[in-house]
Amino acid sequence: MGVIVVDVALILGSYMIGMLPSAHYVAGRKGLDPTREGSGNPGATNVFRVAGRRAGIMVFAADMGKGAAATGVGLAVGGRSLAALCWAAAVVGHVLPAARRFRGGKGVATAGGGACVLFGFLTILGAAIFLLVARLTRKVSLASLSMAVAMACLILLSGVPLLEASVVLCLTVLLIVRHQANIRRLLTGDEGSWKPGS
């Protein structure tokens, strides 16, 4: 019973970690509200565009840190199964934060942070795919989606346990759903491009 209580507490704690509004904290220091500027998404890409390179990098690092911290604690306390559940909880907390009426970011960096802890080398391959697609197309959304789908395929092909595979599939679907507006704009040719020098 005690183990179950600890596991549930860690999963709930991971959700709360995911809810930490990194973009609001960083952009707020410049007097900006990321939900009312640019694309309106409280994530690293939008903060990069509206508040500058340094602010965007800070948000990206913080969001990755949320996923890595939650997953790492779960791994240390209960092994890979608990780590996978804490990873999922942190991403859901970032994407659907109860404290902000379930209006959060898209979850790419937070998911990436947790993936670094659980899947190591495969995450490096995913990052390489992201950088390649971003460089070729200048579309961060397309690069993010390409990375998410490629990572999911690589992880599933590596033969992970059923629970981990289920979490990976669910998070991949969640990321795709959160990018549905971007997908529509990509299909119509209206998606904005990332400018490295901005």
C-alpha cells in the first residue's frame, strides 16, 4: 500500500512539475505574455520569436528540465515503469495545466527531456532528425513532428516493454494533436518559417 501511495504521489508531483509555466516566467520578465504574443503558444519557439534568442533557449532548457527531472526521480525511486508514468504526467501537466484552464504548450521540449532519461542514444538520433528537418525546411513545427514520429518508431522497434510502448504512443498522439493547427498551415503553405538570425 505504501509503495502505491508513493507512486501516485510521484505521478501527481510530476504533473505539477509539468505545470510550471516556464514561458510565462521568462517572457514575463520582459513584460510579455506568450499567450497574447506571436502564435499565442506558451512554448520555447514562440518565446524565441517574441522575446529573443536567449529567452527562447531559457524556456527550452527549463521545459526539457521539467521532463528530465520528473522522469529521473521516477526512475530512481521505482524503475523504468514508474519513470515512464512520471514522464507522461509531466508532459500532460505542460500541455494541459489545470492551473491555467488546461491551456498549455505543445509538449515537445518536456517530452524530449524525459526521453533523454529513458532512451538516451535514441534521443540523440531524434535531435539530429529535428535539426536536419529544421535546417532544410525552416519549419520548427515540421521538425518537431518529424522528430516525434521518428523517435516513436525507433523506440518501438527497439523492443521496449508494453507500458513504455503505450506511453510513447500516447505521447506521440498528444504531440500530433497539439500541432493540428500547424499541420493545417503546413498543408496550405501558410506555416511560418524560423529565421536563425532573429
